[in-house]
Amino acid sequence: MKNHALDEILADALGQIAAFGNFSAARQRLFFGLNGDKCTGRLQFYCQKVLENKRLLIYQAVDRVLDTVEEKISDALNENLSEKDILYMLSGQSITKLKNECSV
């Protein structure tokens, strides 16, 4: 998967900012169909080529990282960073690196 999940989060984040003025981790979970360890939506589609026993790891990593992404985007918006700057800030990241920054 490398950064495909992060790419989707970033694309959706910019869409959420345009539509709602912010990014919501809870809203993104709905978009992905992600509910705890279960996924019944779009994220599941992106993981079709991933071995089934590895998908849970991706779902868990994405679930954990969404709150970190929400916090980073909220801070960036409070600093009046542009969408372009937010994209640059997060595009150099990885799910693993962001997941490791999670406070839980």
C-alpha cells in the first residue's frame, strides 16, 4: 500500500476543507467505511490486492493516524496555512511515521 491510503486521506482532506472548512477524522472514517477493525467501504476497495490477513493492519494504522492528521490540519488552518501548504506538509509523511506520532 505504501502511501496510497495517505494519498486518499490527503485528497479527501482537501475536499473536506473546501466543503466544510476543516478536516474531521470521524467524517473520514465514514467516507472510508472504517469502524474499528472493520471496513465496509472505500478503504476496503483500495486494499483488494493486499493479503487478507494484512488488511486489518492497514485498517488499524489508518484508524489511528486519522486523529493525528486532523490535529495537524487543524493546527495548520489555525496558522492560516494555505491548502497547498497543508498538502506539502503532509505529503512528505507516511502512515507509519504519522501513526508513531499518535498520542495513544
